[in-house]
Amino acid sequence: MGEVVEVNMSPVTKKGREAETPSMTRSPLPDSVPKTPKSPFVSRFMSTPLASPMKKAIISMQGYLEEVGHFTKLDPQDAWLPITESRNGNAYYSAFHTLCSGIGVQALVLPLAFKTLGWTWGIICLSLAFIWQMYTLWLLIQLHESDSGKRYSRYLRLSMEAFGEKLGKLLALFPTMYLSGGTCVTLIMIGGGTMKIFYQILCGEACKVCPLSTVEWYVVFTCCAVVLAQLPNLNSIAGVSLIGAITAISYCTIIWVVSIRKTRPMAVSYDPQPQDTKFNVGRFFNIFNALGIIAFAFRGHNLVLEIQGTMPSSAKHPSRVPMWKGVEYAYVIIAMCLFPTAIGGYWAYGNLIPDGGMLRALQKYHGDDTSKFLLGLTSMIVVINSLSSFQIYAMPVFDNLEARYTSNRNKPCPWWLRSGFRAFFGCLAFFIAVALPFLPSLAGLLGGVALPITLAYPCFMWILIKKPQKYSGIWFLNWALGVMGMVLSVLVLSGAIWGIVTNGIEIHFFKPQ
């Protein structure tokens, strides 16, 4: 399915001027085209005051035709799919979606990276990763509208354009689907498990009479997520993304503020652990795991093009302008969440930070001296955030399912089939969450495969599509960052495999804890 169909027309242009816009480049009319001779009567009439309104109308029509000629005609199928069904987005919607997809529970495990890297290298690596992913984010936003007139509203489409159809699918299909589907599965685990904790805090001893099992709480969460998923398109969930952004900021702030205000646990230390003092193989792989934790904290690149695809675009107002403005605002807030969480969490717990991150540390060290109201509020906020994040991460999956139908039938999905697709995906994600409860233990392994989506592929795609001058500064920069991103991905994969081999993994099917 091609995403766009180019308009085969010759728009009105000014004489001797080449019209060029961010989304389409047009050549000036050839000199060989014969010009229509003007009538002397028409020339005299157009110079009279009576013809002034007509001249204004002609100039206005000429401007309109030039505006239309700058762009291509979108494939009608785009109007049937949930990502591009509505194109009335703006910078606010961009900020809401970016915040909701960019902040998550992965921020709460950042202190684990500092546990291995220490203060200095932890802050340096976190800062460099933040700058790096902001640059690749900018590259994706610039690549959304190509010089040929196409709008790449899906990461997979851009990958296929840059690397070729077969290689593009091979490189991007699994990582993007894993980042969408795998995140939804993880959100069911987190949301369902936190629902259980919230219920226990709320009703106390009375819950022990006939408590719901973990699987039953997964069912409750999945049903809520599927009901909320009936909103038709990406723009329609802007309010949901706003709620998700507010809740993510809230629980990150609550957790790190409470952690630094409470008395630190006894024997808190910031010195390297005994096994980390020697430079052996295990030490190196622990460093790779720490770098992977930092890299995974910055997510959402697989949704950037989709978010930008919901915006209108014209020659005078290209979509990249409001998109980048929204992303700038969003990432200022994201930085204000991630850096205090990482630094404050490591200061509060040091090497005593448990593997579950700060949420687990708060329950372990301050569960008794923290009010039930605050613990319950934090749990409720995490649940709401998980429900909100589920919607935006599931949208590319919904879009892909409906694209299969519309390309085969050449008509939009009826409402009942759209609802069925979304219920089917919710049930599938629930089944995986129950059948493979150890999936979060493989996050480093699978995340290493998805890491190039954020750090490497955008650099290579910029080189292949924009074709900067060889050996120029931008050429060297993108090649260096792209290669480094691929090398980091391999190192993170190696570290994850080493961790599984040395520490083992508890595999238990259909037995969520």
C-alpha cells in the first residue's frame, strides 16, 4: 500500500521562479511551453477599476493553486486508518502525546544504572543519552515530509523508503511492533499488579477474606483498557494522553520527593560493590546493562512520525514546526522528571536500591512510615497512567490491523470490526501477560534489538534520504552516531545474555506472581 499518490497537475507558478517547499520540490515551467496570447481588449479591461475585484479573485485563486501544487494528494486509505483519520492536531496535542509516551515506569529504574556507574559517570551518561535521543528525534521530525512530497506517518514506511522495502521491513517491523505490543503487555502486568496493591491498601484486612488473584486483576485492567480503546483515532485520545502525562509527572515527583524527605535506610553506601571493583568480564557486562537502562528510559521514537501524521501541513505551515515546538516543551518536562528521579533515587537508597526500582524501594523501606493515603494515591496514579499509556502504544497495532483489512477490501472498517480488532488485541496482550510472566526479565534482551529505533536508524535514514555532502560535518556526525548506536545495541544484548546466563531466570508459565 503506497501512502500517497502524487498529484499529476501543473499548478500556476510565477514566471521564472522555482517553487520549493519542505514537502515537495517543483521545477519551473519549461521555456518551450507556448504561452497563450493575450487579447488587447482583456488587457485594457483588466487595467480599469471595474476589474479590481476580479484581479483580487484571480490572485487569490493563483495563490490557492500554488498552495495545492506544493503537496501531493494523500492516499484515500489514510482517511480510513486510526493514525491519519484525523489531521487536526496541533503543538498541544504533540506535547500531550509525547509526554504520555515518553515518561513511564522505566524512569523509576534509572537509579539502578547509577548503582553500577556511580555519580559522575551516571550523570554524564544520562545527559549524553538525553542529548543524543533529542537529536535523533529532530531528525525523524524533519524526515516526516520528504522532498518528493510524501508524508511518512509511520516509522515502518520511513524505514522502507530509506533502506528498501525488504530490508526496511526486516530492520523496523519487529522492533516497532515489540515496542508497541510488548509495552502493552508490560502495562497490563504493571497496571494489574498495582490495582491489586491499591485494593489491598484501600480495604486493609477485609481484603484477605476473598481476595482476587493476580490473573483476575489482569482481567480487570484489560477490560478497562479495551473499553477506553474504543476511541476512534490518535487525535481523539489527546485528552487521555494529557491525563497520562499528568499522572506520569505526578507519580515520578511523589516518589522521588518522598524518598529524599524520609530517613535514608541504614548502611546506605555509594561505593562500588565488591564484585564491581575489579575489571573483569562481569564488570563490563554490568556497565552495558546500566547503559541499556539509561537508553531504555527514553522511549517513544517509534510513535513520533505517527503523532506528526495527525497534524495538517501546508507550504506556509509545515507540520514539523508545531511538532517540534510540542516536543521541545514535552522534553523539558521529561528532563525535569528523569534527572531528579535518577539522582534523588540514588541519593536516597544508594546501593540498596532493589531490582524493582524506586516503587519497590518505597514500599520496602518506607511502607510502614508512609501514610496509606499517599501510598494509595501513588498506586492509583500508576494505574491511571498505565491505562493512558496503553492507548497510545496500542494505536500503531490497531492501525496495522485495520490497514490489512482496508487494503484488501478497499473500504473502511465498520465500527463493529474496529471494536473487534481492539478487543482481540487486548485479549492477546492479556494472554501473553499471563502465559509469559517472566517477560520483563527479558526486557534487556528484547530491548537491545529495539534500541537502534531510537539511537541508530534515524541517523542512517537521514544520510540515505537527505544525502548530505560526503565528508561534511553532518555526514560524519550521523555516521558516527549511527555506528555507535548499533555497537551499543550489540553491547546491551551481550550484557543481557550474560546476566541471564550468570544470574539465571525463573521461568514459570501461566503463573503470574
